[in-house]
Amino acid sequence: MNEIIQDKVFQENTLEELNHKPAISNQMSQNKPKRELPKSSTLGAMFKDIHQEVVIEKDENKIELNEENLQVLWKSFLEENKATLQNAFMNVAQTQVPVLIEDRITFTVTNNVSLEMLQLHKMDITSYFRKKTTSSTVVPDFQLKKNESQQKNYKTAKDRLKDMIDANSAVLKLIEKFELNLD
């Protein structure tokens, strides 16, 4: 649009010069306005937007993350995402009782499968807690802690026989009566 106006002005100037002065080709070439590049381009507009300040509005619906509301937020996370989360993850997650240690939400699991299921959704958990709380550095932490009572204890035959004799003395009488050699 700027070029069209410049061309029109140039044409008017040259017509006036031709009417008032004799045509000299050197004068017309000297009076011809130079074309200029546009002052703003699409690339320039993009760079202009880069320097604009970004204002983040404070969301008043966010709550402070503490031990009391951690359990409530965890249950609401499971309820809100029930349709999109895997059933295996839901089974593991519903039994979890997360604990807040500084800015870390600590989950303690007893086996590797549960650990893997929780770790698969680490990003979902992190983004949910950051969106709902005022803590922007909250991170889930997963710990594997084997339960001592669940570990299998392997006993020898002599140990099992001793346990049976301790539980019922009639077993010892049967061994002696039938003269069994259990060495």
C-alpha cells in the first residue's frame, strides 16, 4: 500500500514537472524517490513479540500443600483421572498412603511391579499436584521397601520336624513307636 502511494506521488510530480519545465531525462532520474523496504515485516513482528513481558496470574483456587490435605488431593487425583488411568495402576494407587517430606510426595511400595506402575504416571501426578497446589517444586518420590514378614523363610526338613514336635508332642511319640530314623 505504501508503494502504491509513493508511485502515485511520483507520477503527479513528474506530470507537474513535464507541464512546467522542459523534459530533461537526467532531472527525472534524479528526482525519482528511492524505494524503501517496509519498516516492519512478519519476521520483525515475531521478534517484537518475544520481548513482551509474560504475566502469570495467581490462581486463587490453589491450596497450600501440607500433610493434612495431601491425602485429600491424592484421592481427588484418583477420582478425576479414574477413566483415563489403567486398572493395574488404580489397584496399586488406591492402596498407597503418600507422605510429604519437604517438597517430595513419598510413596512406599513393597514390590517392583507396584513401583513400575507408579513410576509410569509420575508426570501425571507431578502436573496434577503443581496445578492444584501453591508448591511449584513438588515431586513424587517412589521407594521400594520389602516387607520383612512377606519374605519367604526356607526351612530344612529337620527344622520343620522340630516345629511339628514343638506344636504337638504326639509326633515325637509316633516317631519313637515306629522307630523312625530321621537323621
